[in-house]
Amino acid sequence: MKRVAIVLSAGLLPFAAFAAPSGAGHAPDYSYVQGDYIPTGNLHGTGNDYNGFGLEGSAAITPNVFLNGRYDRLDVDNSDTDVNRGRLGVGANGFYDYGGADGTGIGYYGTVSYERLELRDIGGSADATGTGYGIDAGLRWMVDPAVEINPSVGWADYGSISGDGVDLGDAEGFRYGVRTLGHLSDSVAVSAEYRRTNYDLGGPDLDFDNEVRVGARYTF
């Protein structure tokens, strides 16, 4: 519970942005769609690698509040098992202009989200699903007007992963990663990302380790 409180506190920090100027002229945009290819990852606990694809979207509803969503479809190697991961959330963001070159600075954000994790065709033809919540916080560091670095950390609690007579126990734990974006224009960017999780699942770990993602983003 202490770990959850730490992440929750970090996730709520951006709400302070409502009380302070943000230098919005330099701030990164929170209205975009992105597609990712996931060439590799390892589903720790099974010993199998996986690959797949992901879709992500975000829409700013005020200068400091946005909605976001993410969906991943993963195919586990040497197995009939597929994994569906999804989230839908709301976030707050701010921006700190540290007086560097024009177009540089540090954006910061926090989100709370509804989470869903589905494991399909495990142990034969059984499907197991869990739903819960997630809390995340991160930075959008504009190193250069064309280069952005996004470290992030979060906590997810999917509740009980169960269904079709299968109960795998509760799944919860940390997730973290770093993404780099190269902005080719005001609207188009390419990205590369590395992610890991540390989910406890009824005793053993069910981790999505060493996940690599490459993608393209369109900002509107």
C-alpha cells in the first residue's frame, strides 16, 4: 500500500499546474494518435517471447487536462496464448520552461486509468480476464524542439485474473519505461520505446519484460 501511495502522490503532482503558468507555447501536445509495432518482449513466468502491435491515443480537453487510451495485442511464441492489454484514463499536465533554447523544457503529467488484462487460450481454451485501475506519472523532456524523451513509472492493479473455471489470482505491480520521439514536423513523429513490468500474480510473477516498441505518431 505504501508503494501505491508513492505513485499516487507522484501522479497527482501535475494538478499543481492549474495554479501556475505553464509556458504553453513550448509545451508538448496532448492530442495525437499513434501506432506501434512490438517486435520483441518476454513473458516472464512462461519463459516465452512475444510480439504484437499497439494503438494509443490522447485528446486534450483543456490546456492542462487530457483523455488517453491504449490497447496492445500480443502473440506469445510457442503457445496458443494471446494477451490483450487495455487502458482508458484521464490525466493532468504542466510544463516548466527552464530558460533553454526556444522549444525546449520539461513537461510533466499524471494519469489515473481503468485497466483491463486478458489472457486468451491459456491451459487449452480457457480465457482469464482482470479489470482494475492504474496510476502513472512521467516527464516529456523536450531536449531539442525535434527530440523528446519520456521516462514514466506507474502502478497497475488488475484485480483477480479469472474466467472459464480458471483463477490465476490477483495481479498488481509496477510498470516503467522510457520512450524517445523524433519530431519530423509539427504533426509527424517516430518513436522507440523500452518497457518493463513487475506484476505479482498470486505468488509468482507475470512480467512483460524487455518489451521493445517502435511507432509513428500523428499530432492534430
